[in-house]
Amino acid sequence: MSVEIRELSDLDDLDRLAGLFADVWGSGGAPLSSNILKALAHSDNYLSGAFADNRLIGGLVGWLGLHPPHELHMHSHILGVLPDREARGVGFDLKQHQRRWCLARGVNVIEWTTDPLVRRNAYFNLAKLGAEAPEYLVNFYGVMRDGINAGEESDRLLIRWRLDSSKAEEAAEGRSVELDAERLRRWSNNTILTEGADGEPIVETKSARVLICQVPDDIVALRASNPALARRWRVALRDALGGAMARGYHINGATKSGWYVLESGTQ
């Protein structure tokens, strides 16, 4: 089934987009109301939807901002895709549509935030898209109230996507480079966070040129089944990953199996 991605500005489409975001994020209300979406569309920001047989199955919203002194970038605020079979790969297609939109307007950087405990998002952002994660942000949005994050502190990684970089260009062509399991085995003694036998986080303080850091298989399911253990993972990752980055390590990549790879020195 073919999927069409197009920009959205009509109020009926924006109502559908707000409803899709509410469905994806669950209880707690729509992350963005249709009136806010209309204001963003009217001011020529980026709003897009992915349609299959005229049914909205995904959406993406971002707006332009400035970093001092005057560096223009896009803040990509929300990406939501329904868990449907026909929606597989739609998140990637939406991001590539956003990339082309920005490049056509002379915008070479897109930034957003992601929960560092969600392994599929880390892999998607750093491996599939070829983006970077230059900063660990502690409790960035405060305590969350939506159905996915309710009651949790909102530690985030800042994701910076340099749209004209070789990594982004290779990723757009489906040639992203992934870290292999053999290299991870070579670094097994450099683990700063790993999952114990009972699913608990085990933090170790180590110094080496390369460090590796594990996250659980499905933190969203863990929040529902064992909130106390999920909170232990939040604190453990803050100490391990956030602490390593504060000491000068940078994230070099993330694997589909749930490992961050960090290297010492500056990017």
C-alpha cells in the first residue's frame, strides 16, 4: 500500500492530526491542540501528515528557531505514527520529507529531544537518520502527564541532525552504518550500565577511550508493570550516560540491541 506525505494547513486535517497525536500519546489530552496547529501552519511552519487510502497514519510538526548569535534551525517537536502494519517505515519517510523541506529553505540543522531510555528511538535517531546527541538534559520538561510518560521525570537527549552532513546523506540513501556485535564484545569490559539478572540496572564507574551503556528492552512496558524499577533505570542512566557526557565523552552511536557507544574527547 502506498503512503502519501503532504503538508497540512486545512483545519479539518489539523483536527485529524491533533486526534492522531492524542491516540498515540494516550490519556492526558492532546499534546498539541488543533488551534495551536493552525497558528503554526498559518505562520508557515512545518506540519505534515502521512496518509494511506486517505487515512492519517502519521504526523510531524516543527517550527523554526534561532541559536545565538543567529543560527537558524528547526525544532522538530513531535512525531507520531500509529502502530499499524501499513505505517512501518513512515517515521523515517516523514523525517526525510522534513529534511528536504528544510534544505529547500536553507535550513541545515534540525533539533529535537528524545527519551534516552527508549532504545528504538535512540537507534532510529543515531543510526537510521545519522543524527548526533550532543547533550544530556535532566528533567527537561518536568514531570510528564501523558499516557506514555505519566509520573516520570523527563530526562532527554538533545538530538542534532546536520542535514547536509555525510552521515545524514548516507542515511537518506539507506546506507547508514551500524555498530556490529563483534565490536561490542571487544568493549564488554568497558560497560558503565548493564541489565542485571532480575532486570535491575547495574552502574559501574569506568574510564576508557570507549564506554558502552545498556538500556532495557521496553521502558514503556516496564513503567506500566514495575514503575519503581523504571524509576531506578531513569536515575541509573542519568548517572551513567549523563555522567559520562559531563566528563567529556560523546555518544558515537546506538545499536538496535540497546547499547550506547561513547568515546572520549570532543566531537
